[in-house]
Amino acid sequence: MDINDINFDIVENVIYDGVELNELYHDEVLVWQRKQDEGGLKGPVVRLTLDDGSISSVTFDTAVMDGGYGIVTKNAFKSNGKIVSVEFGDEITSIGTSAFYECISITAVTLNNGLLNIGTNAFYDNSITSITIPNTVTTIGDAAFYNTDITSLTIPDNVITIGTGITRSCFYLKSAYIGSGITKINTNSFQGCSKLEVVQIPSSVTTISKQAFYSCSKLTRINYGGTISQWNAITKDTDWNRNVNDGCMIYCTDGTIDMFGGL
């Protein structure tokens, strides 16, 4: 991949540890820096491990992109089939829309404490098998983990917004924990997660949107953090539980409900 194909600000002929950036690009690791407004250096911004001239892994130490600090830009590595791992440094605060969209070879992602936002389609159609979302994250965009290979998902309590279809078509997902900051389980959030067996839903949830659990055919247990009365008061939109397992039970703090048959 040519360095000019990557959507970052590029500074040529920067000296880093006595080596010019252009020369270092042709070595095993690319260290990328950008000048500060004062004319000094800021970095390294990103290290790209190369394999036969193609990027195979990405490590963000510091991000200085889109004129601001800590942002991985929109479409930054979209449809790059060579990347296998991504690691974010402590200064990253936001992962942009489709930053790693259809990077189908990515199997490992390490998110950082201090991250606030995971953008729409950020890891859409990746091959990651697990993800740990830091407690600092507050927003997860639409389809952020669509069609990945994750087997479990924990949404921390600090997250207040999850977009539509965040884990749609995650065929290996077996369990999901939704933190207490969430009030709405959005449309298609878990649609097509055919191996999903158990979900933890907090009492803070007031709305379960259309087709949120559509075709979760193995879902047999929802652990709900409130009472039966609170569960019944939740607004549940059309087909929220269509094609869910007929034996699915709702375990409330004061009793158990058959999802389709009452008490």
C-alpha cells in the first residue's frame, strides 16, 4: 500500500531518531509524525507493521488527525484486507465512522482507557473474536461490531448510547451484558445472533426497539435488573422478539416470566 493512499495528514522528510520518514516507510515499521503548529514535532502518531509492502498491523501511540488530537479519521483503513491487529494508545478518544470497515483479516483489537466514542461501522465485518470496551466509552455507533466473530459482549455502565445493529449478524455471540447507562436497546441491536443464549438487561432500559432480538433462536434467558412490573412497563416495539426461542424466560428480581406466556 502506498503511503499516500492512507487518510492521514502526511509530513514528508521528517527526521525521527535520525531516520527520514520516507526511508523508514520502506523498513519493517513505519513511524509517522506530524509537525506541531509551532514547527516542532509531535509523535510518533502511528506505527504500521509492514508485510511484503502491505500493512499487517496498526499501533496508535498518539493521533493528530483532522486538525485535532486523539481522533482516528473516517474511512482511515476502510476495506484494507491485510491488517490483522490494531492497538490504540492512551491518547485516542474517538474511532471514526468506518475506520476499519470490512478489514476482514483483523482478528485482534485492543482499545484504550480514555476512549470515548466508537463510531458507526467502526469494525464492521471484521474477524475479531473478542473485544473489551473500556469504561471510559460513552457512545457506540450503528453497526460498530456488525458481523464480527465475537463470542461475548459487555457494554460498560458508562455507555449511554448504543446505535442500531451494533452486533447484528454476529453469529458466534453467545452472551451479552448491557450496562446500567443504557435506556434504549436500539433497532436490530442483536438481530441474527443465532447463537445468543443469555442477555443481561438493566432496569434503566425503558425501550426495546423494533427487531432488537429478531431471530435470536437460541436465546433462552434474559436476566433483568428490575421487577416484573418494571419489565412489563418497558415499551417493546414491533417484532422485538420475533423468532426468539419459544422457551425464553425473563428472570426478574421478584420472579420469572415466560417471554411468550406470562408468569
